[in-house]
Amino acid sequence: MPQPSARRRPLNAPPRWLKPAVHLLVAMPGLFLLAGWAELLFTNPASLRLSAEPVAYTHNALGLMALRTLVATLAVTPVHRLTGWTPVMSLRRMLGLWAFAYAAVHLGFYLWLELDFSLAALWAEALKKPFILFGMVGLLAMAPLAATSTRAAIKALGGRRWQALHRLVYLAGIAGAVHFILRVKGFQLEPWIYAGLVLALLLLRLMPSRRRASRASPQPA
Ligand code: HEM
């Protein structure tokens, strides 16, 4: 029996499972950390689930998730352009918000456990350790993007200004990758892989798109 047309989904609408599945995937590392801390605090203080140094492990896991979700956010538009798969665009805003959430919790955890919530101490650390300064730049670049991720914000700012503002996502990606490069001692490949990914995605974004002119209107996804 045919469905009433009011309930029919548009042909290019994302499949219903897509957003919940991506939310679950991105939330999993955070849930793993929560479970690890619950075990340490309430049932087994000797647990090694979060390694022998759970505080350092948590700083790094939150930082990595912030960077990974940021890279995934940057990848959305190039993936759409290369594959033509429109539903992927519906993931851009949620991935960006996840990246900001992980980065904010990463900073919150650091402020709480290392600096006793002192912003003056954070600034002193940033002046002493350049990697902290780059982390701050990354987070500060992400904050206005999170704050203007709604349709109402696009309307209030106007499409062009909103798009120009949202180019800050590349600054956030570069600052996050440099933060990681400077944080490790000696040469390690992993931070350079993230830096390479951010640069490659930036270059892909700068390449002219054949259909860009006809799709100029911005979307919060
Ligand atoms: C004010 C902002 C930030 C502060 C204070 C900060 C601080 C830190 C600290 C203390 C560490 C651990 C260092 C260690 O254990 O030696 C760290 C690691 C890290 N942070 Fe941040 N961070 C900030 C923002 C960011 C942002 C915005 C990103 C990504 C977008 C990020 C990604 C990372 C990564 C990838 C690591 C290393 C992970 C690893 O080694 O496995 N951080 N950060």
C-alpha cells in the first residue's frame, strides 16, 4: 500500500541510521573513559584499563578525539565532492560540535587536574610551553564555529559572513596538529600524519569545484 506523501522522505535525505550510528561511534571513546574512571573511583582503584597513568592517558585520549573528529569534519565536504554522496553533508555540523566538545572537555580536565581552574596559570603555561599556546588557538578558533552552528546564526550573520567565519575550522585543524607535533618529544610519525591530513584536506577544499557556483548557499547540515 503506498505511503501518504507527507511521510515520504526526500530521495537525498540521509538514511535514518546514519546520524545515530555516527553519534555512537564518536561517543564511544568518551564512554570508555567514563567507564574507566568509574571503575577506578568506585570499584577497582588498581584497574589498569586507563593505563598506569590514567590522568595522562585521559588528557591524550581527549586531545586525540578532538583532533580526529576535527579532521573528520574537514573531510566531509571533500568526501561529498569526490563521491557525490549528499547524505554525508548532514554529518558536518555534528562532527564539528563533537570536536569542540572533546576539545572543551580536554581543556576542562587539564584546568581541573593540573591548574586548579586558574586561567592565569593556563596563560603562564601557554607562555612557557608553545604547544599549550597552539592548543589555545585551536580551541579559540573552534568556539565561534560551535556558537554559530545553527540555521538561526546563518540567517543572522548572512551566508557570506557565515562562510568566511567558518573557514576558521582550517586554522583550528592546523593549530591542533601543530599542538600535537610540539607536544611529543623527538620525532614521532603520528602527529605529522594528522598535519598531512589537515593540509591535504585544505588543499582539496581550495581546488575549484565544478558545481560550487550552483551550490553557493551555506548549510549548518
Ligand atoms: C587550551 C587548549 C588546550 C590545552 C590547554 C591542551 C592541553 C593538552 C595537554 C596538557 C596535553 C597532554 C600533554 C602530555 O601529556 O604531555 C595535550 C595533548 C594533546 N592535545 Fe591538547 N590542549 C588544548 C587544545 C587542544 C585542541 C584544540 C586539540 C585538537 C583539536 C588538542 C589535541 C591534543 C592532542 C592530539 C594531544 C596529544 C595526544 C597524544 O599524545 O596521544 N588539544 N593537550
